[in-house]
Amino acid sequence: MPSNLPAGHSRRTITMTVNDEQHTVYVEPRRTLLDALREDLGLTGAKKVCDLGQCGACTVIKGNRAIYSCLTLAVECAGQSIQTIEGLAQADPAPGSQLRLHAIQQAFIECDAYQCGYCTPGQIMAIKALLEHNPNPTLDEVKMGVSGNLCRCGAYPNIFRAALRAAELLRTAG
Amino acid sequence: MMKPFDHVDANSAARAAALLGEGNQAAPSRPEDRPVRLIAGGTDLLTVMKDDIVSPQTLVNIKTVPDLDRIQFDVATGLHLGPLVSLTDLEHDTLINDRYTALAQAAHLSASPQLRNMATIGGNLLQQSRCWYYRGPFHCWLKGGDECYAREGENKYHAILDQGQCITVNPSDPAQALIAFDATLHILGPSAQRDLKVEQFFINPTPQRRALNQLDDDELITAITLPTPPPDTHSVYLKMMDRQTWGFALVSVAARITWDGDRIARADIIMGGVAPTPYRATIAEQEITGRSRSDLHSGLADRAAHKAMRDAHPLEHNAYKAPLGAALIKRALLAL
């Protein structure tokens, strides 16, 4: 490295908000957000499949937009807010109750929107971002919304139905 | 896994240019060997780093430079795009949809939603070749080798026009639309600033400069400006892909017509996917300029489109591109 450049090679500490909680990780600049989530924070919902931004299995929401965490450097997420599949289900206020699934997760179960399930976390996060920007999408808009997420099982028709069903559930939940 | 690198946040474009200038002083013979590179959206850069096609020692992050993601418009001065404007923002901007329609359409058609959220317009113009020999484990001519393997190999996606020693095509979609709107790049280096038309920016790689564009080792794009189109200007971007969404263009066309009443006062027809640079279909432009709308709809669009493809030299696997290009030009013209 040229000596007159600032040194930044070594690991550094960064803090980001993941699913509404502050997390600090100690990472090299080459660490992707995906690896930081999976390896450093133990959040293995986002999947590592192609690792080249082609399959969508690593989709998370950064700020309010769906992104590929495999093509995002963790060091560039300092101070940012990240949502992953693990943050969707919410605690039920009633004592002793289990987590309550998010409407999109509920819709995926209702519509049988997966077979092997490996792409599902990415599909759901892509749909969450879509519905936040467009609460009442058409079928074509849903198709475009998940066009960056591959499903090798070919569960697409049910994924589309689940997204439309989730939109309906979220609208009626108001 | 990527090789280790340093990561520096730049706080100004001048600082980024200075870091590029200091780090790339030795002027590597191959662009791939630049020790210092900028990172913006990262959607192309990290893929070539993961594949060890480039292994920079330092990444200079320019997302920390203020105001580079602005979209501004003024009738007198035209449209100003910061290089960090995301493809998603381009696609959704009302004014761009209205006045620079082909640009918004090209942004929309450029990639998946996630990539459009991350990718920037500046980075989009600087994408590396998608040729599988370039991306794969081949020491191809563009990477400094002796031979273009695509010429006799798998060349389904390669150039049919202006073929040089490398027959890749430029992967950008917005490039065609920007050229149709006469866009200018504002480029900053460590000691000088220069302006370059987008049309001149893209080059056919030469033995001395095996690159797809004219950006030097120590330069960055600081703005893209487009003049205000005259009244009654209409444009469209059509892109044919292997599937309906999210592929690189087999062939694409940005067409822009400025009407003077019933006459075509100015026509710009810029094609993607057919040549190593965005390709201006000059023959078709000349054919239709000055002619009327009814001429266009009674055979002229078809004739102009076919003439535009008459110089094509298809290779073994890409003869489909010539009729596809003609069909897209015709369809684009009839939509305006």
C-alpha cells in the first residue's frame, strides 16, 4: 500500500442497528454485510447462495430499501438500520405467548409459498420492501418486486399469491 | 473471499481524486491493476473483486461525499445528476419520467430492484465487460492477453458492429438514453477538471488502452448534465432480454425525436448490445430527419430500421441481433 494513504487495512469496530437493536461488530473492510450478519451476529436467515448479487437469497432491508447483503460491505453500514427476516415476528404482549408471525410470513404459510424454503427469507424481505412503498400492488408489480429473487423450486405462483394476500392482510390490519 | 484491502471514506470529490492520484501514480499498464479504486454502489466492483479480476489495495468510498446524490433541474440549465443518484431514484423521478422518459425507462430496465436500489448512475457507466471470457478464468485480450476468445468461441451476446480486437458490448442501459439526450460528464482529477460528452466517453478498447471508457486512473465522475430538451421532444427505451426482467440487453434502443409540427426536426437513435460502445444508428437518423409522421408510419420506420443494420457483421452465434435491432428501432420510432 502506498505509504501516504491513510491506513485502514485492519479490523475496525462498527455499530449498526439490526432489527431495532444496536449491534457492534469487529470486522475487516472485506467483510460483507451478509457475512457479518451470519458469522458475527449469528443471524443466518439471510442466505449465502451465489454471493454475486444474482439470486436474492441474501436480501435484507437497509434503511427502507431491499438490498443484496452479499454486495454490501459491513464497514459501510456503520450507523445504518438493517432489517432481516429474524426481526419480522413480534412478541405477543400476552404473557407466555409465542412470537406472532408477520403478515407476510403468515401469508407464505397460508399460500404454501415455498418448497425447500431456502429463498424464502429473501423473498419475504423483498416483498416487505415492496409493500412498504406500494401497499396495494398489482400482480405485475409483485412480479417485478420479487424479480431479483430466484426460486429454484419454482414456487413463484404461490409466492405471488402470498404477496397479494399479505398486502390484503396488512391493509385490513390498518 | 475477496483479498484484503484498505477502506477509506472520502469527504469530498477533491479528496477522492487526490487519493486516486497518489495511489495510482505508478500508472499500471492494465486498468485491472489499479491499486486504488472508488466504491459507490459496489454492485459491479465487488463481483469482479470476488472473482479476483481486480484486487485493489485500497477502496475509496465516495458515498460519504455530501450532495453527490442530488437530482436538480432548471429549464435554463437542464438536468444535473450527481454520480451517486441511484437507478431507483432515476426511475421514479417525476421530472425525468416526463422530460427524459427514455432515461427513466432505461434505469427501470437495468437490473433487479435490489441492484437498482444499490447501484449508482456513475457506477453504471463504469461497469466492466460482462463477456464470460473476461469474467471467467481466461487471460483474454481485454485483460491484457493475446486473444479474444469470444471471436471464435461462445459469442451469442457479443458485438455485431464496430468489432475491434475485443468484441464485448458495453453493459450499461442508461448510457444509450444519456447519449440520446446529449449528456455531458463532468470529470475531476487531482489537478484538473474536464468535461466529456457521454458519447465520447465510451471507447472501443485499443491495444494501448484496454478499457471500455476514457476515465483515467486518477479521475472520478462528479456530475452528469443534460440540456433541457426542446418542446415536443419524446423518447423511449426498449430493451430485449433473455427473459422479461433483469438481464443484460441482447439489444436495446434509446430513441428520441424532437418534432417540429408534423416534421422530425431531430432524431437520436442509440443502440446497446450491438457494439463495444453505445452505437449511434446514424443511417436511420438521417433517413427519418425532416420527414413527416405519416411517412414514419407508412414504411419509413421499417426502411430506416433495416438500413441501420445493413453494416452488421454477425458472428457464429449472434446473427439474431441484426433483425432484433431492426425490429426494436422500428418499434421505438413508431412509439414516438
